[in-house]
Amino acid sequence: MRLRAGAAVTGGAVAVANNAGGSVEAAGSPAAASREISPYGVHQPAIAAPSPKHAELVALNLQSGTDKAALGRLMRLWSTDVTALSAGRPAPGDTAPELALGNVALTVTVGFGPRVFLLPGLTAKRPRGLDELPVMSHDRLQPAWSGGDLVLLVGADDPVSVVHAVRRLVADAAPFARPVWRQTGFWNGTGPDGKPVTGRNLFGQVDGSGNPTPGTPEFDQTVWSDEPGWFTDGTTLVVRRIKLNLDTWDELTRSEQERAVGRKLSTGAPVTGTAEHDELDLEKRDADGRLMIAENAHARLSHHSTNDGRRIFRKGLNYVHDTGATRESGLIFLSYQADIAGQFLPLLARLDAADALNEWTNTIGTAVFALPPGFEQGTWLAHQLLD
């Protein structure tokens, strides 16, 4: 069965990710429907789904001697693991089978970094635009959070399930690849009334209001590759670890914070509107003749109308990283798009040049990956590339 974008089979129904980054609800099912998300589908299911409550990203570098055939063996092994863990069953050889829980919305997303496409037999298969990003003027990149040949993005409602799944997947990868960085994050896409909401970053901003809606033509054109061949229905992922200077941000008045963003902190609405999803009025001025959405406001500079129609599908995971008494706080920024060079890079350059938020942020990690299309029963991840 071919699923439409943003859909996954769950409990015999179809679960569809909503626009606001909230929960996955099964059509025609009661409120207490299963939170099990099928690993099968045209696309890897977590991409169009809401951000998970708990997540871990692991980047791995290929071991010496891992060639195309060996990478294919790893993908078969991981596909078996993902199928079992998503259903709450222990993966083959699981040393802690009691930790394999069902009904926790566990998903695993797998991707390939640019160097994978230097392997013999894969050099002609590199997706367009899949190149390491240039260093931006406000970047303060650290090798500890950058690069990688493979990526695993594991998410679930339950942090123990995330840790267990990562442990199993990394152990099974040991003959083929070794971890080079790990990042953990969290997100709240549920409001006080239990209904889905967009979610907030640690600056207090509603984050992701301008996203295209999964399941729409606009989303499909933004996210899914239309390349002929193996990468059709895949996408690309940019991971940016952004350190937030909360201390100096907190020194601003509320109106100064809203002017830097271009949106109201209370609701996420544009400062020119009243509701979160109101269109930005980029020409509206206040009583003193100033543009209400400032020239350097993040909302203006990132809006598709000021970027020749370019869009991305952005998600976020908040993080805190403690070292003794010192705490670093930030955002793991995840951008999905069909073409990094054609969509994300021009937007990144524009923000780096003028975004008001640059005063309180620094990107300290960066990585890019090609996420292969999904797989069905009887097949395996990236079989289109590696078979």
C-alpha cells in the first residue's frame, strides 16, 4: 500500500501527522488508540510526524573496510531491529528484552552523509545538493558535534525506550561503523488541555509556525525528492546544534524579544496579527512609521516570500548539556528539504548575514544527510541504493 505523505500504518488505521507538531491521531479510532507507529511506508515515517517527546541522534563513521556490500548488510540488520523495536518486540540478540516496550510511538530514521557516496559503486548515486555546508560567519563549529557518515534519529514518548533502541542499533553497527557524536533532546508538542501545539524552544518562542502542512502538495514539493532512481521519495536532513545565550536573552524586555523574532511570545502570532497561523504583513507600520516586523526580524528573513518562494520543513529538539555546575542550553535544529543547496543554503546565508537572533545564538555543530525512502515488508532500508 502506498501511503500519502505524512501517513503511517498503525493498528490497522492510518495515523496522520498534523500541521501543528502535535500528536499522531488514528483516523476512525478512539482517543486511546495505539501509539505504535509502523516502520513501513513510502517515506521513513518520522519525517512528516510531529517532533518526538524524547530523542537521540547518533552520527557514526564507517569502519575501514566497510564497502557497499557491507553497508547493505548493516541496513538489513538495522531494518530488522527497527521493525521489532517499533512493535515493542526485542531485536534479535537483545541483551535487555524487557526494555522493548510497545505503544510508545518509537521511530527510527536513518541517513547517509556525503562520504558514503565516495564508496565504489555509489559515486554516481549522490543526491543533488548533498555537500557539507560552508562555515557561516556566526558559526563556532566544534568537531564533537559535526559531520558523520551515518545518522540515527531515534524518538519516542519514553526516554528509556530511546536509550534502549540506540544501544541496540549502535551495538549491531559495531562491525561496520562507530559513533562519533551523540545528541539528546526533548520537545513538548502538547498543550495544557492535551491538544497538539507547535511547541516552544528555550527562548520561549513558538517554533515552527510557518511549516508546510504534511500531506499537502506544498509539503510534498518542499520535502520529498523527485529525482529519478533510488532517491525518489527520500529527503535530505540538515542538523544544526545551536547554542542559545539565555542569560543575555533574559536581559531584554518582552517587546525587544518580540521585535527580534517578529512574533508574539504569548501565542506565536505575527506581531501584525492575532493568531499563530495568520499571514505576516511585511508592509505594516506602527504609529511612528516603523515596520512592525523589522527588517532584521527572524520571521521576515526566514519567510518564503522573501526567499524567492523557498521553503523548508523545520523541527526542533531542545537540549541542555551539563558539565559540572555549568549548563549549556540550545536547540537541535532539524531541517528537511528535497535539495539542501537549492532550498536550505540560500536561506541559511540570508539569516547569517542579517538575522537579529544572531546576537544571542551560535551554531556549534553541523551535519548533512540523505535520508533514503521508506521500506515495505519483505524489503529493507536503502535497498534501492544498495541492492
